[in-house]
Amino acid sequence: MKVAVTSRGPEPDSEIDPRFGRAKYFIIFDRETDEVVALDNTQNLNALQGAGIQAARNVIDAGAKALITGNVGPKAFATLKAGGVEVCLGADGTVRDMVEQYEAGRLRSVDKPSVTGHWV
């Protein structure tokens, strides 16, 4: 299973980016193959609108079945849920730490967004 994590940098030891749609990167961990891929999110970082929905589509297209981030708005949340992606919020620390916490069962998924939208 693939897990996506919002990140400020392209490496697993980068800090979590608390924003979803405007995160600088998404780090995708493939838990079956141990492959790690960094997806650049610059196009959405600077988007005037629709950043969360497009970022959600990118995460879904990457094959992620779980997302770890700090916050997510309602439109992005709805898109992720429609794509079958489990959403875990409130992440803090490094990307690698959050994946380890997820794998250990210490992160819980949520059933609603954490912000009303347009959180920068």
C-alpha cells in the first residue's frame, strides 16, 4: 500500500508541510516495495484556486491509499474520500517519523476536514 505525506522537501527526513493543497512536495512511500518517490507540487503551490482538489487528484493518481498531513480543506477532503484515500491529520515532525507512526497504528484517520478552506 502507498502512503502519501505532505512535505517541505523532497527527502524522507524533510519536515512535514502542514498544508495539503499547497504543500511543496508529496512523499509517496510504497510499503510493499520500500520505494520512496517525491512528487513536486509547485503547480498547486502557486495556484490561484483549486489547489486542494488538484493535489488530491495527484495523490490518488499516484496510487496512495492513505494521506498524512497537517490540515485539509473540505473540497480536497471530499475528493480524497471519493478516491478511497484514508486521511490522517495533525501530523508534525519529519515525513519518516509520521510514516513510522502510521505503520505502528498511532495515527487515526478522520471523517471530516480540519479547515473550512483556503488555509495558506
